[in-house]
Amino acid sequence: MREIKFRAWDKVEKAMRDVVGIDFGDNTVNLTKVFPNGKTGNYWRDLSNVVLMEYIGLKDMYGNEVYEGDILYDYDFGMRIVANRDNEIGWGLLKTDLENDKFEVIGNIFEDPELVSGI
């Protein structure tokens, strides 16, 4: 069984954040912000102001977790692909297609939208 966890794109601050908790009753999400001095702090944001992305259960060749919306470069296929939900990666590849491949997370659709062109 894979670990269930999320990260979120904060639409207000235009930044990727770790998700500490989700309160579906209040429609809010608790996010972690890292300050320039290295300290962290948590804050709540309305769910309408974030895009939640689920960890898909894979790590790249450097041990980085792969989340929905991540842009991957697959060295075996020689192409960029976008991770998404429902066990699919980009062009309909299944996660199992990548389990033995050499690939790395090279960005995500929010912070690096230029990497999506041509996919």
C-alpha cells in the first residue's frame, strides 16, 4: 500500500507548498511555508485557492517523490511526460511502465510551464 500525501500550489502566493492537513468540513488546507531564513510556518488556505496534487507512489532516479503535475524526463523513452492521476503518466503510460526506467523530475506544470510545450 502506498503512502497517501499531497502538496499544493498556492494560487494566492503562487508557490508550491507541503500539505500538513486537509479539513474538508471547513474546505481548508493547512500548508507549510519555508521562509528565507530556513524557518517554517503553517497557515490555512481555502481549498478554492489551492490546487492539490497527490503523490503517485513513485520516486525518480534521485529519490525525489513524483506528484501529479510533475514534469518528468524519461531517459529510456527520451521524452518529457507529465504525471497525472489514475495511474497514468503523460501519453497514457502507466506508472508500471516507469518503475524500471531511468527518469527524473525536471519541474512541474505551475513553476515551469515552458517545459510542457511540445508534450
